Amino acid sequence: MNALKSGSRLEQVLAAGQFAVTAELGPPKSADVEVIKTKAASLKSVVDAVNITDNQTAIVRMSSIAAGALAMKEGLEPVIQITCRDRNRIAIQSDVLGACALGLRNILCLTGDHQVFGNHPTSRNVYDMDSIQLLAMLKGMRDGKKFACGDDIRNGKNAPVVEPRIFIGAAANPFGDPFEFRVVRLAKKAAAGADFVQTQCIYDMERFERWMKQVRDRGLHEKVKILAGVTPLKSLGMAKHMRDNVAGLTVPDFCIERLEKAADKAAEGIAICVEQIQKLREIPGVAGVHIMAIEWEAKVPEIVNRAGLAPRPQV
Amino acid sequence: MKKPGKRPKQRLVVFCCENSAAKAAESAAGDPMLKGVEFVRVPCAGRVEIRHILKRIEAGAAVLALACPLDNCKYIHGNRRTLKRVDRVKQVLKDAGIEEGRVRMEFLSSVDPHKLVNVIKEAKRP
Amino acid sequence: MITAERKPFGEIADMVQDAKKLLILGCGSCVTVCMAGGEKEVAMLASAMRLANRKAGRKADIREATIERQCDREWFDKVAEDIEWADAVLSMACGVGAQFCGEAFEGKRVVPALNTKFYGATERQGVWVERCAGCGKCVLADFGGVCPIARCSKSLLNGPCGGSQDGKCEVDPDRLDCGWQLIHDRMKLLGLLDRLEAVQPLKDWSAGGDGGPGRIVREDATL
């Protein structure tokens, strides 16, 4: 138990074999700190850690590290998301040192949404590396104590080596194509250095279970902690949008039908989400749940409570 | 020299596919509507290139391209190619600020001299 | 080949509006094949400019010429006199040729009529598609002959992102195949799927455009 890589709360919860709960906090599209304070107030003590997204869907927002540092002041444990879209290996390594210096201990490595989806579609992307190379680079910084170029992480020849002690995460999408390569992607992420993964939000339980079977067959659940992603459906419109417009996402008909019939769509969306979490907990190899309540952070406490995941363990 | 006040008659150049329009033109020979029209025989309408049309327009003429009916080209796609090229020529004319009607395209068979006369009549209208 | 598309007429006309003597210079190589800047395109553009000038009452002499290549100095000899004559040269070559023309005739204003696009192949008549990104260090052998850098919208080297659906790339599903679906399928066909399980390390981009302007020296060919 004392061989922790980062000592982050999330790492400790998972290492203790507790079913982990993480959520997501989208930084504001402005310099407005109040947005972070309000969202943080809903999530504080309710979840083990909170992902701070990095300009998700390529829309400019407050930097994930800055927002993460602010969220930490509000009592949250952040998971800093870093995408490969906007920064090269120089900037990312610099950011990781900075994040670590600010006390941020969890970093999630993502390829990043393509800029055509965002509000600066004419911008140039970077993609100096992909998410798997990013994982390998961060593991090399932490465990190898070296930068990607091979230099020691120290300020000078006689200075101490001070490497970033971080808990390294990745994303996994069991619903993209080619399906048979999806588990290979996870295996590569585990091999590259992922300590935990959070999946794309799951509605198609059948496909997720098939993927988890492949995961267990390769023993990957023992190498990397898998947090299953869920997103509560706020409305029928959102459900249809997710089904029709989000690549790598399927929303089964029964979800749509239940929302159609329900008088209170939002309450039904929460109910579906709670049931999903209960089902996911039963799947062997699932080590936790990642609740992505998109601009609906206030509902996370209710979801966590009703799913029987409150209170969170003290570590 | 042009006489002042009188608009010069626009010359008409007709590219004729020898499998259809050229034969129709032979049948219609002597029709007064064909007077002054310059016929250019081509082995297929698909032989007519953008630059051939533009050169004639530059020289002050209007151009009519006559091809076999669609799906009835001896060279399969010749007439469709020309149709697309004529569209491209129209775009060039639009870019240059010139009336797109300076180029036209019609499809007709070898046994339809009436249509030939009619489309030439249309094309001669300023 | 290097592919290109002609700029919109208005943009070209604006660039050369004050040239009284204009040479439109085509290139007989790549851009002829992709129908952007060969002899026929030169003739079309020259006609359009003459018609537009006449319509606007502008007086300008326009000459047309096309040489074999604008990326080799020797071919310019044939048109040296025309270039000297011209106030401006409207180059219908790729960005390489247009620049090289300006280098060959210092002091001459050379402007581009084309937008240079990518290294591509003719998929079918009238359709050209990108296949190479010129990274300077070819990796095709590792990916079954399908380039992840040129054909994945994010140039990913370790597999498809979550945006691969039914063989299409989410960036533009109507137009783009997922490069990684193609790599996966080809490697499967070749019986080499297991090779995609190796983690590809960081790429050395300095071999290509990120190493600064490129230069190749073939010692035995230099004088």
C-alpha cells in the first residue's frame, strides 16, 4: 500500500479496492472564477476526483491547469485533462511540471477533439504525438525521471532530480470502430503507462459488456483500473443528439422510448443513469464510475446518492 | 467598318457532332435560318474543349454545341463531358462579366432537322 | 504529384489588375495532370482575362505560354523573352514553380494563379486525393502501406481515435475514410495485425517540414 505512484486521493481509493467515483467539470468560457466555485460546490465531498476538461470539443475555455488549481482550492481533487491537439511535447512536459508544482496529481491523456468541431475551425492543430505516446512520455517522466529527449528532470548537473509524481489516466472508447481494435487500444494504453482509464459514456450496455469480456480475457483490468463512463440524459433532444451526431456513441432505443413516455424527462434521465451505474457495478473488472454530467454538475450528488455510492471513503 | 448606330449581327458558331447534328444540318441545308452560321464538324461533341469555345467567344461569336441525346453517345460519355464543360464556360463568362447565354448546348438526333433549325433560331436571338 | 486548384477569378484579377503586359505561364507537369495549370488551363484563364478586360474597358496585353516544368531552371530559357517583356508573370505552377520563376527572373513580379494543395494521386477522373504528407521519414512499412500521417485527420500513429465510425472519419464522414480503419483492414489482409500492438514511439518530425526548409544534396550529381 505504500508504493503509491502519486499519492493522489483517486489513486488511494482505487488501490484500496474501493469503487471509485469521478465526475467532470468544464472550465468556463471566460475568466469567471465564480463558475468554478459554483460547480465545485456541487461536487465537493461527493466524488473522489473531478476531471477538468482541456478545451473540450475544441472550444476555448479557461486552461485545465488553472481551473484545476482553482478547483483544488475549493476542496476538489482534480484530474487534469491534457490533449495532444494544441500543444507539442515541449509545452506538455512544461505543463506537467507546472501542474505538479501546483499540487495537481492526476493527469488524463487524450488525443483531443479535432479543431473542426470547435469555435476556431481555421486553426492549426499540433498532434506532435498521440494519446498513447503522451502516456508513455508521462510514465517516462515519472518512473524514468527523464524528459522525452532523455535528459534528467533536474535543474542542473548537481541539482536534485524532482520528477512529477502523477497518477496517469487515459480514455477508452469501446464504441468506436474498428471494434476488434478497441481492446488493442486499451492494451497499448496499459503498456504505455496508463494507471486508470475512463470510458466514453455508455448507453449500449451489451456492446460494453462484450468489450469488457475482451478486456478481461487479456487481463487488462488487472493492469489498469477501469472507470465506466456515464452521462445522464437531460432531455429527449439530448438523447437524440447523442444518438445521431456523436461519433462512437450509440443510444439504444429503450432509452429514447423511456424518455418519450416520461412526463419529467430530466428525472427519467437521472433514473436511467442510476440504473446504469448499478448495472456497471456488477460487471467484473469495472473499478469505478465516471459521471459526465455535461453542464449539469448540480445533479451529481443525487446520482451518487441514489446509486448507493455515498458517502465517499475517507483516505 | 461598322455603320454607326447599327448593332453588328453576332456571328454564331455551331459545333456539330458528325453522328447527329451534322447530319441534321445536311438535311436542313437551304433553310434560311442556317444562313451565315459557321458549322464546325467534330467526331464527337466530347471533342469540343473549353478553350475552343472560349476562342470563338473572344472573337465575338456566340457558340452553340450540339450533341447526341444523352445516353446515346457513340463514345459513351462524350456528350456529358461537353455538357459539364459548357457549364464551366458559363462560369468563366460569369467571372468575366459576360452574358452566359453566349454559349448554349442542345441535344438532338440526326433525324431531327426541325429541332436543329429551332435551336439555331433561339441561339441567334441576342 | 503536387496537386493544386486554381484560385477564384476575382482574386487573380485583383492581383494583376495593374499589369499592362501580362504573361500567363503554365506548367506542364503535376498541375497539368490535376488540371489546374497546364496549357488548357492557361488558355481558359487567358480568355477569361481578355474578355473581362474588354468588358471593363481595360487595356492589357496578355501572352500565354506553358513550359515543361517551373521547378527546373533550364525550362525557363524558352520563355525568357516573354518573361522579360511582361510587367508581371501569372504563374500557373504550384507554389514551388511560382517561387522558382521569381528566383530565375529577379526583379520580375511573379504572382500565383493556383492554390497548392497536397501530394496526391488521381483517385478517378477529375478527383485527386492526398496520400503523402512529406514527413521525411517514411513509415509505410509499419502500417501496411497506408500512411497514418497523411490519412488520419489527427496523424495518429497508435490506432484510431474514438471518431472512427463505420469506416469513416468524424471530421467529414461523407468525404473521408478513417485512415486507421484502412490500416487495420490492410494489416489484417496481410496477416500482420499483431504488429499494430506495438507502441509507436514519438516521431522525429525534424526530418520533414519541422526541421526548417528542406534541402537534399546528392553529392555525385553536383558539379
